[in-house]
Amino acid sequence: MRRKLVIFLIIVVCYILQTAVFPMIPFLGAVPNLMMVITVSIAFMQGSAEGALTGFICGLLLDISNPGPLGFSALLFVITGYFSGTFAEKYFDEDIKLPLLLTLVFDLVYNTIIYIAGFLLRGRTDFAGYLKNIILPEVVSTLIMLMLLYRIILKLNHVMREKEKKGIYSLWIRD
């Protein structure tokens, strides 16, 4: 229960940073997709089920704050969380290379789908300009934020896991 509360607080803090703080910083050039960072990180550390749930919450928050159909980002983030979580049992969570690759791929796919749904279907066909000016700067800033946040999330995850193990073996807690 404590782990879910900590993850929820991380999601809320990152959501506030992504939607309210980072857009106000002019030198960034692009707003990093912290919801993608959280979804991939939690999924990679905890597995598909928790990754899908985290992705749903992150995507739903983005759907609420952005114009467009409700549930679109939530669906994409659920898929991202579920697929990223399939690697949780196969790879060590201390290694950041696979989360970097997953974040790169899913952020590119997410932004390309946003372009197709939001611009291409309306007749705006300048994908090269959108890629150069919007997608690539966001992907780069998202990967930088992943490198900064992943270690913090990993440390919190290990602390929570150790506390859960101590609770399981406590003499005061009965099943």
C-alpha cells in the first residue's frame, strides 16, 4: 500500500512539473514527457500489471489536461506500461540502457500517433518539420529527464521493497 502511495505522489509531482512548471521555462525548447518516464520506469521495475496501471493513470491525467478525445493517451500509456513491464523479470532494473531504449521508442511512437491523429488527418502534411521542431526536441529532453529521474525512482523502489520484506517477516503481522 505504501508503494502505491509513493508511486501516486511521484506521478502527481511529475504531472505538475510537466504541465505547469516546464512549459514556463523558456530555455528548454521542449517539455519532457515525464509521464512516459514514470510509466516506463515503474513498469520496468515492477512488471506489466503495475506498469499498465501507472500508464493508465499517467495517460488519463494527460487526457484531462489536453484537448482531444478522453482516453486516447491513457490507451497508449497502458500499452507502453504493459509492454515495458514484460522486461521486468528478464533484465536487471539497475541497468538503464533498456529503459532508455524503451522510452526512446515509445516516445517516438506516441508523438507520431499524436501527429497522425491531430495533424495529418487535418491536412497538415509537414511531418519533417514536426519531427525536427517538436518530436526530436521532446524525445531528447525526455531521455535526459529519464537519466536524471530513473536513479531516484530506482532507489525509492528498493527502499519500498526492503520495507515490504521486513513487514512480511515481522512477528506482529499475521496472514
